[in-house]
Amino acid sequence: MTTDGVAYWKATLGLIRNVLIVWFIVSYGLGILFAPALNGIMLGGYPLGFWFAQQGSMYCFVAMIFVYAKMMGKIDEKFDVHED
């Protein structure tokens, strides 16, 4: 594999790692670990920790799909492997 190929996969795997870190923090951290601390804040009549576990994490995950697609497009353009 060429140097560009190694750099491309390093950038791609770095992006995947970062997306998975955010996914873990949102799903496990905000939905489970920090839920008792967040429950003191109300959102729409529900405790924030409960809201993150039930609704907020899904909104974050959908947003992460769009962010991942945009960032992956930038990586593809940087290494000239994008589709025209």
C-alpha cells in the first residue's frame, strides 16, 4: 500500500474512532451513567436523563450519520478518491 493509502485509512479509522467515542458517551454516558445527575433538569416535562435514554440519543445518532457522511466526503476529496 502506498503512503497515500496508509494516510487515507489512518484518517478514515480516526474518524470512525471519534464517531464511536461520541456514540458511547451519548448512549452509555448520558443515558445510563450520568442519568441520575441529569434528572434534576426537566425537558418537556421529563427528566433530562430519561429523555436522553429514550429520545435524545436517537436524535444524536441521526445527527452523527450526517456528520460522518460530510466528514468522510472531505477525507475522500483530500485523498482524491471521491466520486464525481
